[in-house]
Amino acid sequence: MEKRSKNEKEQLLVVSDTMKKYVSFVPVIQQMVRSGSGVKEIDAVVKVDDSGALEALANLHKAFFTFYSQGREEVLEQLNLALTQLFIGMGVITVILSIILFLIIRALRKRMESFSAITREIADGDLTRTIDSSTKDVLGKLADNFNR
């Protein structure tokens, strides 16, 4: 968080001084309210020039809005960067998973083509053929059962 500028400190002091002036009238206002005085009567007694405080508040509001806008733009830039990195990461992961899936499917397809070729030879009458059952997965068990 940035430090307050000298101008902002001065603006805050103007507002603070004005508020102190209003606070100094609180006992008088309380007494007037107890005695039944209305708003117009109280306003006639409480004479505080708050134009400087109102101007200071307007300036502080403008400074805050400028600061907020700049901070908002920075946050949006960071968010856009994070989203871009996320999408790039997701793209890379998708490519890697696609390659892995392709390799798995290709290996299974080769084994299934081998099964198909051997079973075709057996169907043609060569009962001496066996299927390689070196794996312990479902295809390995299928090959074991077929060889028996």
C-alpha cells in the first residue's frame, strides 16, 4: 500500500479540523435539543464553515478513484496473464495426454492385430499356433486361456 501524499494528508487535516469544530458544538446542540430548539435554531447557532472540508473530500474521492482505477487495471492485467498461462498449460497438458493416449491405443491395436492374425491362422487349421501371453493384463489372460 502506498503512503499518503503530502496533499492527501493536508486534505485529511482539513476534514479532521472541520469535524473537531462540529464536535465542539455537541454540548451546545444537546442542550438546545433538550430545551426544545428546532433544526433552524440549532443551525443558526452552529456556524462552521465546512466548504473547505467538502472540497477536501471531493479531492480525496478523486484521488481514491484514480488510485482504485490504476489498481483495478493492474489486477485485470495480472488476471489476464494468469488466465493466459492457465490456457497455455491446459493446452500443453492436453497435447501430452493426447500423445500418451495415442501411444496406448497404438500398442493395444498392435496386440489386437496380432491376436487377429493368429486366430485367423488357427481358424484356417494351424492348431500349433499360440498367442504371446507375457503380460498380466486382460489381453494376457485372454491369450493364456486361448492357448490352453
